[in-house]
Amino acid sequence: MSPRFAPSFTRRHVLQALGVAALPAAQPPVRAAGVVTIRLSHVVTQQTPKGLALQRFKDLVEQRSAGAVRVAIYANSSLYGDADEMQALQMGAIDMLAPSLSKFGRIGFPEFEAFGLPFLFESATQIRKVCDGALGNRLLASLGRQRMVGLGFLDNGFKHMSANRPLLTPDDYRGLRMRVQDSRVIAHQMRALGAQPVNLSFGETRRALASGVVDGTENPISNFWTQRMHEVQTDLTLTQHGYLGYAVVAHRDFWGSLPAGQRTLVQEALREALAWGNTIAQQENDDALVALRASRTTRIHQPDASQRERLRLAVGEVYDTLEKRIGGEWMRALRASLHS
Ligand code: SIN
């Protein structure tokens, strides 16, 4: 059985085999023979914008430290999935993560869920304005409340809807069970469209689609393609209705335990890798669309302007609900940042 689907007792055995005890207390980073190993977990494959950017980070760190700092990447939910990776970071069983921004909502940062608002961003330029500006810095700094250090933002790209039928207008969503990541905003978006949201870990999504536990989902095409969801979804509709991006975080104790020189080296390597990742993300999604078209497994639909407008109007209420939850000040700051 792949570790991705392994029950928790097996995961514990994997941890023990890696020299990581069961998770009661924060642990220092793994050090052996003077080499520090940074353990970094994520849920997508290596051939995605996130997988590639984090591989670049690893390469830069290992080259520049001449092997004194290593980065062990556990990709594709091979060690932790969505359900347990945040807890693993808090416990010190892993040192760094790069979760979707929306997933910070459930651990006490509902303002991060604003990134999942449907039809919020119109362009990559707007995304950069928010992430690289004062608001982005404020969001990263706020992670200190949960003993995390926010190290930077990374793009995947715009999400599209898939199912075994076209999803061009709200009528098409009625009654469908749609997988969502753990975000109240995204669940609300699906309800507003007439679908039933089903909260599932990313690593379980393809199997749930294949077995009919859920009917459809939303993804940037790079995630859809690299999880082979095209083999189990007959239709992809290019709704471009939402954004998927990530924050790279470390546990505060781990970060503080790095000697200053190594911390600077790691921070600089990450800054460069994320900047590079943000330049290749769109191309990765474009390439995945080309590959998807060539595979001929999945019909691809393009909503026209009036269909897209109907989708946008249907999800308008999601903004009001989030604004009530996080307060008008955040939403005003977000809008100001978008249009700065
Ligand atoms: C990811 O790209 O990290 C996963 C996003 C999702 O859960 O849909």
C-alpha cells in the first residue's frame, strides 16, 4: 500500500524508521555528523509549480552549504497529508510546510481564506501586489501567533472546475458532490453554486473521484494533470474562478535553532526559489493543459462571458459571509492592495 493511503499506525512506523518518535513534543531539527537535515512535507507531485520550486530550494541550500544543510522533501502526501501536516509541524515532527493559503483558516487564520474567494483576482499582477506588499507581510507575520514563521508566498495558479459533465452555469452544479480543500470559503462557494461540498484531503481526491464518492472538484490544471484526475473526470471547464497559492512556513523553534549563518543561507535560497517558482507557475499550468488536450481523455469547455458572469453572481454571497467572519478592515485592506 502506498504511504499516501496508509492508515495512521503505518505512518507512525514510517516516522520511527526515519528516527522521528511518535509526536508528543517539539523536537530539534535532525542533526547527524554535523549535517542539519530540514524535513519538508507537501501534498503535490514534484512536477508541479510547488514541487519544482521546493526542489530548487533544496538544490540551492545543499549547493551553497556544501552539504552541511540538507533538505529532505516528502512530496505527494508521502509522509503527511492535509489532515495531519499542520499538527506534525506544531509537534516538531516536520520542519517546513507549504500548505495552500486556504488551509490556514482552520488553524486560526481565517483572513488567509480570502485568497480562496471566487473571482477575487483577475490577473497574476494583482496576486503579486497582495502577496509582495504590506498586506502579504502582515499575513506572514501573523503566523507567529501559532509559533510559525511565515517565510514567503508561492503561486500555483487559477483553478478550474471538473466533473463528468460541463460546469458552465450554476444549473450544471445542482446536486453534485464536489471535493473541496478544508476551507469554509470554498465550501460556501460550492453551496452557493448549488453543489454539496465534500471536505477531503488532496491525497485522497483522485481515489474519491474514481470510486464516485465525489462527482467533481476544482484545481489548477497542473494539479489536475499530475494527480491523473483526467483519467477519472470526463469534463474540465475552464472557469478560472479562483486562485491557489501557498505560504511556506517553518516552526519557530526549528527556525530559531538554526545558527544565524545557516538561517540566512536558507532564507535567501528560499527567497530565490519562490521568486523563480512564481515565474514558472503559469507555464507549468499551460504545459499541463497542452498535455491534457493531447491525452483526449477529457473534454475541455470554455464558458462564454455571460456564463462566467452567472457563475460570478451566484457566488457573491460568499464575500459577505467572509467579511462578517474576518471583519471589514481586512477586506478593505485587501481591496486597497488589489487596486494599488
Ligand atoms: C496543493 O496544491 O497543495 C493542494 C491543493 C488542494 O488541496 O486542492
